[in-house]
Amino acid sequence: MIGVGPIRDARPRTAARAKVLGLDPAAFLTDNNSICFFAKLRDLLVPGPTYTNVNDSRAIVVDRP
């Protein structure tokens, strides 16, 4: 899996969600393994066929009244 970074959105805080799932952020950081950490949280941005985050990313903006 080639990940380019985490997704930031309106989901609850990352650390709190990691705790609920039994993940230790410090252990992943010590192991330099952020890709697996964010993949387990389903927050990892995985690019399309070009393996870049430039042409494969799409943004959807929703305006609330």
C-alpha cells in the first residue's frame, strides 16, 4: 500500500478514535509507521494509478446554510 498522508475531516479526534481501537499512537510513531496507524483508522489517503496526491485527489466542499 502506498499512502501519502492522513485525511483531515469532521471526524472525531484522531487520538480518541485510536484509543477506542486500542492503538498506541506513540508506538506507531516510535516505529516510524504512520501509514499503518492511519490505515487502521481509515484516515489514510491512498492515491490512484499515478501514485501521486496531485492528480488523483478530489475535494468535495459542502456549504451548510
